[in-house]
Amino acid sequence: MKNIEELKTLKEGQNIELKAAVNKLPASFWETYSSFANTDGGTIYLGIEERKSADNIIVGVTNPAQTKTDIMNGANNRSKVSLNVLADPAFDEYQVEEKTVLAVHIRRAEFFEKPVYIDNNPLKSFRRLGDGDYLMGQAEIKSLWAYQAGSPSKSLDTVINAQKYRLSDLDPQSLSSYRERFNRENRDNRFADQSDELFFTAIGAARKEGDEYLATNAGLLCFGYLYQIKEAFPFFQLDYIQSDGQSIRWNRRISSDDLFPTGNLFQFIREVTELLSGNLPAPFYFQDGFDTGKKLLFETVREGLINAVFNADYSLPGGVKMVFAPNEVAIRNPGLFVIDLQNALYGGLSVPRNAGVASIFRSIHYGEKAGTGIPAMAENMRRFAFPDIAYEQDANSVATTLRLYLVPGLDEQSRVLLRLVAAARDGLSVAEAMERLHLGRRKADELLSALQAKGLIKNNGQATKGKRYLKAWRTI
């Protein structure tokens, strides 16, 4: 419960919206309803008129009982909104100066419930950004609809591919190499003497239809030829770029196109992980009598790449891209997290977008189970005294980027500042750093200069209207 002073000083933000709504609900109520549902949830306060540089004005809601009825009726009217996402309880009432302020609580919609839209029009799906409600782009809406096609009972990649490619049509070398790896990782498994058809059906790469064994979308992505994959997923692209960090040119590149005629997920992951094992630094970490630093860092970076593959929306442009520079690894995938980012960071809940792909790779011990992968990555980075892992989700390009900073010895303020810079897509100014961390000018300059000297950020001058510091590998 909030007191009078709290209500008067409330400011609109990611999870708070203030509306006067004295006599009736404004049309913008339902836009905010949609945006909260599609983002992180939030509360709409009716009966408060916001003042930017002074206390809010409490105007009150004339008939709170009728207003609540109107909201309940609208939330359950499919021609008004696509889904009732009112929280439980949905309302709180506050009496202020003999006036009623009505708080309406809206939960975050589950991923398979999105997009939540208004006026019976999916193109009227909104997302919350800061204190504003913005229409979703068509790419994000398309991604959400695609996920709904397979959720919540099954992932879309577990269904048979639309082109009806048979298991025998896929790349035989990829299938054979995978079985060899599976047998090494799972000795005395009960599939060792089974046919390819039975084995790959058991792991989810194929399904029997009539007398034929047809590849699932997961099987196609993991073991298909590139031309077959691109028939189903025209934007499919995989890239690994190794840079010296001094120029925009790359020293080594592995692309799905370069791996033609295959270029599938299994072949790409195998090629990249072999290259990584010989190029990653070897931070010291003493465990069980041995220095396990290099092994743990390799597992951390591989887990980041595997997570991107598990969660990529292959129907969207951009592809999976990994950039390896001396001080940083950046991994981008099209698509946003299926679960809330905080739940992913906390662990214990595993809901990959591509459950079939995840199952295939986990069967050869690539990728952690039960939602422990991201927390394990974070724990390993702390063991090396590296900065925390940083995830960015960009609703405009509908993409997720993971950044792993391979530089030890940062103090807590520097670690927090680095996360802020990573999250500031348009750059971060010294003034913003001072405000966010409650720093003086001298200290802010000192911290930013130290991060710049370590190669973690770069100064781009006035290119972004005074927001001077950008990540070195923003181009990903």
C-alpha cells in the first residue's frame, strides 16, 4: 500500500503509468494494458495527473466501482483485448484528500500468450519502453506468432519439416559424426545397435509418418544440407568471426555459407568449438588440485553459443553471430528470451525456443539442463574475477546479445558501469554515468577512462550527440 506522499511523487516508468481518467477510461488505457502485458507487467494508476517537475495532482476517479466493471468487461471482451492479463488481485484503491485513486495491476503475459493486442488487430500490439507505449514491429509479432504455433505443448522445431525431407535426404556425414559422438558420450547406451531410423527418431531428429522417417525441423537444422535448411528458413545464417580487436577486419571466419554444402548447426558448432579451444585465454583457477581455468572458460563460452542456438528464431533475419576479440566474446541470436530474463539469469527454469535442437545437443552433453546454463556461466565469470555476463534484448531488431568480458580485476563500480554501457544501445554519456552511479565528474571520467584503456569500451566523440562511450563491438 502506498501513502499520500508516494502517490504524489510517483513517476511514470517501465512498470508505472499515471492517467487522470476522472470520468471514464481513456483509449490509451488499453494501449498501456497491452504494453505492460507484452513486456514486464506493471500498474496503471487512475486518478493521478502527472507533473514532471512538481508533485502530481490527485484528481481522483469519480466512480471507481463502474470503472472497475468497465475494465473487467474490457479485459474479457476479445474484440477489445486478446487476453485477460489482470493480476490477482487486479485492483487497489487509495483514498487521498477525499478522492479515490484506482491502481490496476497487469501481469506479464507468458511467452506463448503473446502478443497481447487490442481492437481485434494483432498489429495493435504494444511494448513498454521506458515511460512510453510503442507499437511492436511486424518482425517481433511474427516471431511471437511462430512460437505460439508450437507452444505450450510442443516446440515448433519438433514437428516434421514442411518440405517433407526424409532422414535419408540429410547429410550422411553429419548424421554419422553425431552418432559417433553420442556413443562416446553415452557408453553402453541402448541405441548402439539400433538403425539410424530408430536412433534419430528417439532423439527427436525424425518422426515416422506411414512407412517413411521424415526429418523434424530440429533434425533439418542440425543435420541438413544448407539448401534444404534455407528452403524452410530463408534467413538461416551462422557466423563466427575472430578479430584482433584493432580493426574492423577479421582474422578468421567460419560461416554456414563457407561450410557449403552442409553448413548445419551440428557442423558449425563442431568447427567453432574446435577453434575456440586453442584460442581462448587461460585464466588461473585452482580446483581439486588442478588449474581448471582454461577448461571452465571454454565451457562458459561454448555454453553461451549453445544457448544462442537453442533460443534463436531462425525465421527472422540476422542469424546467429559470434565475434571473438581479445577482451570480449559477443554472441547474437535473432529472437528474444522465451522466459523473463531475470528468471533465466536466476536459473532453475529451462524453456528453450527450440526444444528439439536443445534435446539433440544435450544428448551429446552440449548445453546444461534444468535452466542451469546461464547461472553456471555467470558463476564461472565470477571465479575468474571477470565482469558479470551482460545480456541485451533489442525489441526493435528482435535480437538477443550476450557479452562476455575477458578482463579480470575490475572493482564493483567499474563492473556496474560496464553493464550500464552495455545496456545503453545509443551510447552512454559521462553525465548519465554520474547520475546512475551517483558519481562526481572526476570519478566518472576516471572509471570510464580505465574501461577504455582496457579495451572494453571506446569513445566515439560526438557521433551520438554527446553520448560518447559505445561498446567496441556494437556492430554485432
